[in-house]
Amino acid sequence: MHCRPNMMPPIVHPTKCCTQHQMQTTIVPHIHPSHTTYVNHHVFQHQHYFPHTQSVVNDVSHQHVVCPGPGPFPRPF
């Protein structure tokens, strides 16, 4: 005779979660324009000269003074 085994209620374990990743590539173009401006400069350099001369002036003055008295003549002895 066969005996039936005893059965217990099932034990339910927490669900095992698995994740699968799927990827789709989308291209988004980014345009970065640039510009170079070349500026040409023309400089006028004004040069100023100041030549200088020198001269000498000799000044002579005369004074006429009225002196009282007989004058500077020598007196006879």
C-alpha cells in the first residue's frame, strides 16, 4: 500500500524582477557656426618738430646825471 505524502501549503517567495533595456538611437544635429572678421588698421603718425634758435643782445645804456658843483676838473694848486 502506498501512503500519500503529506502536503503542506506552498511557500510563495517574493517575485524576482528582471529588467531588460532596449535602446533606440536618434541623431539630433547641432550646428555651431563661427565667423572671423579681419580689421585692417591704418595709423597716421603726425610728427611735430619745434626747431629753436638762440640769439644774444648786448644792451648798453647811458645815464646823464646833473651834478652840482664845479665838476671833476682838477683844482690848480
